[in-house]
Amino acid sequence: MSRSVFKLSVALLLILFVLVAPAAAMTTRTEYAGTEYYVGPITGGRQWLSEDGVLHIRGGEEAYRDEVSDPRLSGDSLVTVNANFHLAEPPVYVYGRMWGTFRIENDGGYWEGHWVGERTEQGSSYIRTVLHGHGGYDGLLARADYVRETPNPTAPFIVSGVVVNPGG
């Protein structure tokens, strides 16, 4: 690499750092934790059992209530469920990949986004969400993990997450 290309590369990196550093410094992160409670069973959508014994769910909806330490993420939630579940013996019944959309509403606004997860062969569920704020939460981003370490599908999820405010 020639000396002038190296100097130009260093100069561009410094300029980029000067431009990006103030924006990164303004970003705030607020961690939260709590519980999500099951409200009702999957309704709507389609469910079918394929010839290879996989239960397919598309577009089902489940209701939950989120109660977490950050009131912006507490409220009524509606989860759209898609899954490809393998059948298992009780008390697990099903395991496999799942995904869908997620919406939490409260008096301050609402959050919408997507989730992906897995129900293990032992019946535990691990879910990761990314949500975008609307209304009073416009411009905010939330990420959260939902964990249920029991095969009981009505047991509460333990929630841990972070709200990211890119504008400070």
C-alpha cells in the first residue's frame, strides 16, 4: 500500500469517527426485566399435520399480558404464531422452531416487531424479539428475550430486554 493511500485511509477513518462518535454518545440503553403471562390459547390461523408427522401452524394468535420493570413495555400483547413442531410424548407434546409477529399496547403507545424462537425437546421455550416503538414510543427500539423453562405452555415467561433510544 502506498504511503498516500495509507494516509488517506487514516484520514477517512478519523473523519468517520468524528461524525459517528457524537451520535453513539447520544444513544441511551435502558434495561428491563419482568414476566409475561399467558391469557388465551391460539386462535385463528391454520394448523395441519404433514405426512412426516410435523404439526404446522400458520397465522395463529395468542394473547399475553406483559408486566415488566419499564412501563413502556408493559401491557397487553398479541402474538402471531407460526411453527413447525415435531410431536413428542407428554408433558412436552411438541418441539421445534417457531416465529411470528408481536405487538404490545399500553396508554403511551404500542410496539410492533418480529420474534423467533424454539421449543426444545425438553419443552423449554426460548424466544428473541425486536420491537419498534409507535405513538409515544416513536423512534425507540426494544430487544428482549423470553424464556420459559418448563413444558407447561401456560406457565409465565421470564423477560429480559433493553430499550434503545438513538436520540438520547
